[in-house]
Amino acid sequence: MPATPSETAPLVLALRGGFLKTDPALERRLDAITGDGILRADLLPVASEAMARIEAARAEGRRVYLAESDPIAAELAAHHGLDGTAPGPGEKIRQNWSARGLLRAMRPHQWVKNILLLLPLLAAHRFEWAALLQVALGMVAFSAAASSIYMVNDLLDLEADRLHPKKCKRPFASGAVPLRVGIAAFFVLAAIALGVGAALGGLFVAITLGYVALSLVYSFRLKRARWVDIGTLASLYTVRVVAGAAAVSVDTSLYMIVFVFPVFITLGAVKRLTELTLATSDERLPGRGYGRPDRGALLNLSMLGMAASLLIFFLYTISPQAIALYPARWWLWVAMIPLAGWLFRMVRLGFYGKQDYDPIVFAMRDKRGIGLIMITLALMFYAAGLWGKWLGL
């Protein structure tokens, strides 16, 4: 039986909502913020539903075209072996996305970083439930703020993420979640952060706004500036500590700020060390500017940060504040041993590529590292005489 006209009619697919799992026009506008707005056809995610439809059409002897709705249509058609482009809107294919994918884009596992808000409370030996509740609210606000920034990062890093062996599976890079959903989620999460933060006072809101502003500047520009990006990362971690103090109206010790900053410098350098060690080629990291030759300098920077943090910790042990809070101060000097061991472990594992791409998240899962941190805290509590108070001795 001869084929009917409908059976031999060509299949013309629309780019957005048809062939691609992304919006090329929106991607081009996002990339223009930090790049040149030029898309790579070989990196754009293709819908599996579209590929199945294409195979079925070819099995029927039909030609397959992409609708000429975007300048990249011809390049995409050639790259994927289609028959070219055709005028018209093109056929759309329903592409579903899940809330679970959006939750992954929020990176809830990264919320563990906000445990840093507890540091001022621990340093001031404030353990009452009211203060802990306030810090918990602060952690909720910063978790929402951080997730909103992760959305921005992923939306602006689409090409770099698609070139990465693991990040290519992120929801926006892979096309699992529409870009417009991510943009809307950013505004919702930012509103939640500011709304919850308002319950903790104007100072906390101001710090949260400062964190969001610095994060956006980092996303737009600073993360592509070698060495400057590490200092910015350390600053973003340090802001969390300042926010924790603001949440419970605790005076932040200058020693604490000066101590945590070089610690975070070390961890920022470790983050880049890990990325370079795990890189599959000698080319510079996409969107970062670091290459294999920088491993030595990054190692030196991480060790310098480690030495600076230990020196500042020692200077704190002989400060008037430490004398007032720690009756048995020599235990603080003992506590420097496991602290140094933890920092050295982080640097060593990063240099050999034996940890996660995010050192803070890795530290929260590293059993040996957690053991060293717990020993450090236990010795500090003992130096403060807190164990005797808690045990009623």
C-alpha cells in the first residue's frame, strides 16, 4: 500500500519545548551577563522525548527539521544529523519537570554550612534554648539566601557546568528544570530569607542583604578572577559567623573573625586544588581560570592560611577575653594539636583529590575529620570548665 501524505509529511520540531530541554534565547541573555552570549550547539541538552519522536519519524521514512525560530537552529540540526531547518512554529512536545529536581537545584546538602552561625554562641558559652532558637531561625534565613544564590550560580554557569564531569548533571545544565522556574525560585527564596531574617532584627537583615549582594557580585564577576575568588569565598563563610553573632546579639570577638578568615582561605584554596586534581584535562577550569600549573601556588596559599589561623588561635589564648573565659588556658594550647591535624588533613586530601568539590560539605561527612574537630571542642570546653558545670561537679 503506498504511503499517505500524512505518513510522509516531514516532522518539524520547535526548539523550545520541542527539541531542546532549554530556552536558547533565555540562555543567550543569561550568558551575556558574564560571557559573550554565544551558545555551543554541542552542549545544549536535547529532550529524550524529542529523540524518540525523531527515531519514530525516520522509521516511517519522514524527514526531520528544526523550526527556524532561533539563529542556532541550523547549527543544531547539522550537529544532530537532522535534515535542516524549516519555516513555521514547529511541533512542541510536552516535557515534564519535577519539584524534586528543583529541590536538588536548591542544594539542601549545602545548608550544613550554616552551622557556622553557631560559632559565636559557642565562643561566648551561650547555650540557653532561646539563643539556640534565634540561631536556628538565622540558619533558616541563610539557607534560603544561599539556595537563591545557588540558583543564580547555576543559571549563569550553564556552559561551564556542561563541560564538567559531574556538574553537567545539575538540573539547569541538564535541562531537568526549566530556566524560568529557576529564576522564579530565586525571587521566592530571597523573599523567604529576608522575611525570616526580619524576625531577628534590622542588623541581621542588613547582614543577609550584604551576603546576598556579595554572592551576586561573586556570581557575576569575582568567581572568574583568579585568587580574588578565594578571598571572596572566605568572606562569604565569615559573614555567616558575623550573622550568627547578630542573631543573638553577641559581640563578635575580633580574634574570632581574624581566626576564621584564614581558615576559610585555606578551605577556599583546597576547593580549587580538588577541582584541579580531579580535572580530566590540563586545560584551565571552565569559568574559573585556574590550571594545573597553579596547584603549587594553591598549596602554598592553603598552608599559609593554616599557619596564620593557628598563630591567631595562639594569640587568642593569651588575650584578656581568653583569660576571662578559660580558667585552664593551657588546654587551649593542647587543642591546637587536633585543630592543626584537621587543617592539614583537609589540605592533604584536597591536594590528592580525595575529597568532595566542596570542602565544607566534605568536612561534615568526614568521620576522621569530625573526630578531630570534636576533640578540639572537647578540650576547649574542658579549658573553660564547662564539663564540670554540665555534669554537676
